[in-house]
Amino acid sequence: MSQEFSYEIVEEIAVLSENNKGWTKEFNLISWNGRPPKFDLRDWAPGREKMAKGITLSNEEFTALKKALEEM
């Protein structure tokens, strides 16, 4: 079963890497289905024609992750 969804990249924060096929691992702020934007980390095909599975983080989750990384 295929579900329709929409997204808008509100802010491009960083491209972390690019593989030999041109896919990029990006960290962005994305609004999914018109909802408030969340931090998003995933791979994107060239031209953003396709996307891989990724993770999204709320502001609170991002703050907790940032704190954990700073304490490493």
C-alpha cells in the first residue's frame, strides 16, 4: 500500500558526505505533510529525485543529541 506524502526542505543545514553514485547524506530541517519542521538526517539521490530511509528529530530530541555529543 502506497501512501502519499509531501515534504518541504525549510533549511539546508549541511551535506555530510557524498558517495561514488552521487547520493548525499544531508542534515536538513524538513516539514513533512505540512507539519512543523523537524531535523532530518538521510541520504538523497542526485537532484533529490529519491530519498533513503532516515531519522527525524524534534527540537527536544536534537537538543538531547547535541548535549550527548558535546559530553563525549
